[in-house]
Amino acid sequence: MSSRRPPSLSRGLRWLAALLLVAGLAWLQRPGADVPATPPAAGDVRPSAPAHEGPALPDFLPPEAGPVVERILRGGPFPYRQDGAVFGNREGRLPPRPRGHYREYTVPTPGLSHRGARRIVTGGDPPTEWYYTADHYETFRPFRVTATETHR
């Protein structure tokens, strides 16, 4: 009696193993996969990187915003193709400016498989205005970026 599996079963197991491997690698590459889930204590103004390298940010920004601000200051690269696109301000919730003045960037939300609702919108090139929205442009909070070192 032979202990060999039928060729179709063996081939099916190889395909299943390959599919699981690809799915696992895709899961590890998702945006925000390496971001800790612990928010800062209330009232903290934290550097998003060591103080000599990155900007100091207000405590209302989620921790995932720090790397986004640093990429904006460096000019990229950005993980989403929409990052850096013109924000039209069609609802008029930001001060009126000429078309092309505002740009939008995704702030990843841990646990989501899509871009989510959080964005940073900047004004100017280089940016002189900074806004954060956690609810997909319904409300905005202005903030300042004080970089201790220029990244451009």
C-alpha cells in the first residue's frame, strides 16, 4: 500500500500554501501595520521623532500623523497615490484660497484596510498652513508645525 497522495491533492495543498503566504505578506505590508496603538497622554506635545530630527506636534493629532508630517516636509514618498493631490475646499470650511493652494494627505487609521477618514490638509508650497480632519473634511483643526531641522 502506497502512502503517496494523489497528484491533484498535493497540487491543491501547494496552491493553498502559496495563497496563505501571499495573504500573510500582504497583511504585513498594510498601511499602519507597524504603528503602536497606544495614544499619548492628554496634554502631551510630543516630537514625532527624536527632537533634533522632527517637528513638535500638538497632542490632538494621532500618533500616525507624525510620520505623515515628516513625509510632507521631505516632499515624499507617500504611500497613497492620492497624497499630495489638490484639495478643492468645495465646502468652504477652510479660508478661501486660489485653486491648487491646498493639498491633502492621508493619516492612516490602524486596523482599517482602506484610507479611512483622517487627513492633513496643507496650504502653500512649502506649506505655511496646516489642518487636521478626523471626519473626512466635515471639521478641521488648524495646527502649527515647528520643525527643529529642515527636511527639504
